Amino acid sequence: MNIIRTPVVELTKVPALAYKYKLSSGGAGLKIMYEETGKTETFTISRRGELVASQPGVAAGEAALEAFELTQGMAYSARGKVKAVIVEQADEDEAVPETPQYCMIESDEYKAWIDAYTGPDYKMNYIKMNKDLIQFTAKNKTVSAMVAEKEDRDAILRRVVQIQTSNLTKNKEYMTAEMTGALIDTLEELDTRSAFKELKLHITRMLGGKR
């Protein structure tokens, strides 16, 4: 069974491996595997980028903070179980998160965004992505009409993503609202601080009459 997760990163603060994965209940989790002891820690990542330990009384230490930073912006894909090398033995990571019931990771739409905006470091280039989307909003008549009608910022964001996905996939049929929302959520999980930040600010300025 594959895990919807990022590539494994090696920590420098302590001898450990880590990866970020998609939770079956929605959102993202972070798993740390300590090489010397074989112990693991898991955290959930809030939309505000806060780490919350799944084990009572465990705080996010140096290892968790480093793992969080190293995996920021890394793209998900369906990957196999992780084998962590422990002293004198090899233990297989058996804590495999379930794949969410509604998941965009294997979709052509998600892959198109990853292909367009992921660099050789497996991380999304959100600067380029936001720049492209902002340029797109400046000339798209549908977006201009929604701004003129003072529609909700998130509704405009969804429409921009919907149209841009059609452009990236060369598919004239737009995604459903549910698929679009799931795609946005997935891209935002990759980096809770940067995903659509500049685009959202741009849309807010447009709604306020500023360009």
C-alpha cells in the first residue's frame, strides 16, 4: 500500500528521517523516525502552520521544527513504505496513513500543477506560480466580471484555479467545484505559508479597486 507523502528528508539536528503525509481526515501530518532508538513521533499540521503532537505531552522540538521546514513546499505523490535504518536492525515503518476518500494526488490536474511548478528539489515554486496566476487575473474577462460584481475572494480564487487547471491540462472541461476545492486544499497543504498568498493579496487589492 502506498502512502500519499513527500520524499523522505534527513535531519541534521538529530539522526532521524522525516516526511509529511496526507491525513485521511484531511490536512497534513508529519512523521519523524529516530534512527538510533527506532522511536517515532507524529504531528498534525494546522492550516496556520502549527505543529500539534498526536502523543499527549509531546512538544514540537528541534527535530520536528527542522522536519517541518525541510518538507515545506514539497509535493505529495503516492510512495511506498519507508524503511528506517536503526542500530543493528532495519525496521519498516508500519504506521501507514490511509489515503483520503477524495484525493487529488493521482489526478491529471494535480500532476499538471506539479509538473508546471516543481523544481529539481521536489519543492513547489510558489513565486513563479503566483506570478503566473496574477498575470492571468489581469487579462481574464471572467475574473474581471467577478471582481466588478464584488464576489467573494475565495470564489474568485477557485475560478482562477479552475481555469488555469484547464489551461495546464489542455482539457476544455472544467473541474467540478468539489475537485477544485480539493486541489486548492492539497496545494495549500504543501506549504501553509506560501501557496496562494500573493494571489489572494492581489485579488483583495482588485476587490478594493487597487491594481
